[in-house]
Amino acid sequence: MLLADYREREAMFDLAIATVDAGARRDTQIRDAAQTIHGYVLSKRGEWLAAAEAFDIATNDEADYPVSHHYHSIMLAAVGRVDASLAAAIRAREMEPDSQVMNSRLAIAYLWKNDLANARRYFDIANSMGPGAYISQLSYALFLVRDGQLQEAREVVRGAMQVRNMDTSWVDPVFDELNGSMPSDTLNSLLADYAARGAIPPNVLMTFWALAEQPDQVINIARVLVDQPGLVEIELIYLHEFRGLRQHDDFTSL
């Protein structure tokens, strides 16, 4: 399931489902908890109703597996149910308080709720355990941008790109320009150039276009989500920074 982030996405998802189903046939006691894997894959494929049904089974299993609540939180955020997403993240963290992943997810859930105090609290706990996963680092960087800590955000984004062996040449020019007032023609030109070269990952590019107050550019990337829902974290569109997208004339049809 996790290898899908790195290579042969659909093939890895198919193997994940086949593997967990084989396990459930051997041991029926894990059948309901195994729906966690189904829910994750289905949500990444944009099959929201089926994903919701799978998570409903997994999170009501008597085993009460914390990872089930963790991935359920992500899926709920992707469909705009930020209150329910926070509740699921709180439950996951209660069950596994020493997990960096659970603390990071809870921080992200609070960020989505614009609760910066609690977001900072759980980001600090998660970061004390190490740099964290790619998406956790990017979420923390967005928190830092919102908190006005642009220099710190710059280094976190650079580190996240390095984790994935991605191009970092754009980080300093973009953050140098982000320090100025918005909107910025120079920043827009920079982003357009890097976008044409494919230098910036879609989720990061989408966020910078939002920060640059360019909703037309944001919605152009968002349209990709319709056919490739796993390419960008769809929950981004419900963030405060993406209000321009939500107010766009084309948002309802999107």
C-alpha cells in the first residue's frame, strides 16, 4: 500500500488488496480490520462512498486498530468533513500517543480547523520524534507559512524535497519572492516557469498558487484531481488558504 507513493501506483494498490484479502481468508478475525486497506486504496482512487463503507466496518471492529482511525481521518478531510476528521485523529492519537504519525495527523487535523495553538502543540510532539514523513513535513511547512515563519518553512520544504530526491532549485527563488506582498507578478512568472518544467510537485505547486492568490491556476491543477484523485491531497481545497478556489465560478462544477 505504501509503495504506491513511490512506484507503479495502481499495481501496488492491487497487490495491497490481494495481500490483505489473502490474509483475511486465512484468519477471519482480521477481516473487518483489513477493510482499512480497502478504505485507503478506495479513497486514493476517489471512490468515496465505497471508502466510507470500508472505514465504517474497520473503525467499528472490536480490535479498534488505531491506523484505521488515522486513515479514516484523512479520508474524511478529503470530503470536507473536517470536524469528523479531527475526531478520528483524536481517537487514533489516544490509542497510540507515542506514535509520530498519529501526533502529526492530529496536528494536521487541527490546522484544517484553523486551531493553530493545538496544531503547534502536536507538531512539536511529532517533530521531537524526528523529521517525519514527506506529507507531514509539507503540512508542517504550511503551518509555518501561516504562522509567519517563512525561513523555517523554507528549510522544511527543502528537506521534504530531499527526502524524495526531488529538485530543490526552486525553493529559494520561490520563498524569496513569497516574502513580498501578494499578488506578485514575479512570483507568478516563477511558478509558471517551474510548472512548465515539472519542477514542483502538483500538491506543492497548487499550494503556492493559492498563497499567490491565483485561483485560476489553482483550479487548473484541481481539475487533474477529477481523473487522478491520488495525485494531490484533495483535503487541501478546504483549507483557509484555498478560499479563492472555493469562491471560483467553476468550483461547483469541479
